[in-house]
Amino acid sequence: MRGVCRVLVQLAAITALAANAHAQEAPEELVPQWFLGIGGIVSEPRGHFAESVGTAPGLALNVRYSPSGASGFGLRADFGFIRYGSNTQPACFSVTVGCRIQLDVVTANDILLFNLGPEWVLPGGPVRPYLAGNVGLAHFYTHSYVKGVDEHDEDGFGETTNFKDSSLAWRGGGGILVRLARREVFVDLDLAAFYHRNGVARYLTEVDIEDLPGGGIDMFPRRGDTNFLSFRLGVSFGLQNRDPY
């Protein structure tokens, strides 16, 4: 009997040592609750907006909180930037200096987006679909700035906001999260499409500002629905938290 007990104790000790070695080689699974996403977006205007504006590129950033980890209900905040038009005109530095120093006057038409709302990520292993509905603001603004014409002189200066308007907005859609890495680094590929219902707003396009002979400008704002679809390709990084259970 003592021999059997001695063998059992030895087996238990060997098992404990093996488990400890395995734990050191394969660290404990990390379960993120906070996620930071970044990616590129393409907007496709719909309805009245499509008559004035074409397909435009942009950037997107989102912060997501999921109490249950990688799937389930959570909350997300989205920030977006879209440049739907721009115009560049050559100019001389001043009347006294003349055109020995040449400048470019750039006028850009941009949209800033902010949305906040719930999200539902369906459980599905490495591939997880999700749905989201958010409310927020869409801010349309046109601004002009001056920059040098040389390649090494890209920083603008002397910026002026020509026109701006904001509208309440909501959006709905979803996407797919595809697991790229887990454990030490928690990374997902994020593919998504959303419909943005921005409502009626005033905005300018590339041809809606006219320079007057006396040095002033004249603007012809457009007014109408500003809805569009957006398509996003990006990555989402999990900010790891160890599961206390």
C-alpha cells in the first residue's frame, strides 16, 4: 500500500511539474474588453447627395467596450473623416514679392463624423459577424489654406474656414471581425458597411466658391439630403484584460 501511495505521489508531482511548464510555455488566455480600431473608408453618396458629390476616401477610428469580451453586447464610439472634394489654385506670395515665391491655395471640402451607440458581436470563433446602430453628428465644412509648391514644403498655413454646417445623424450596419492574432496581441481584421442618414444639411462643393475681382469671395451653398454608404477596411486591437475567473 505504501508503494502504491509513493507512486501516486510521484505521478502527482510529475503532473504538477508538467502543468507548470506548460503554463510557462503557453500563457493564460487574455480576454479583452476594450478595443481600438483604425482603418480606411470609402463613402458612396446616395440620393440627392450623389448628384453633387462623388465617391470619396476617408479615415475611421473607433473605440469599443464589450463587458463579456470578444462577443456579445457592447458600446462603441466612431469617429470619421471624409474629404469629398478639393481644389488647388496657384498664387503669388504678394504684390511686393511677386511670383518669385509661388504658393498653392488649397480649398478642401470635408466631413467630420461622430457616432455613439450599441453593438452586438455574434459568437463564432475566429470569424464573428456584428451589427451596430449609432446616433451622432455630421459636420460639413469647407476651408482654405496656403502651402508651398515644392515637394518638401507640404505643410499648410493661414487656414480659413469658409463655410460650415452640422446635422444630427444616425447610422446602421454591420461587418465581420476576422481573428488575426490572439494571446499576447489580440488583433482582428475589420470589414464593415454602414448606411449614414445625415438628413438635410448645407454644404459646398469644389465649384461653389467664386473669387471676386476685388479680392473677396462669393459662395453658393447647396442644401439637401446628405446621406451616403460607407465601406471600411481596417484592423481592431484588443486592449487585454485577464479574466479573473
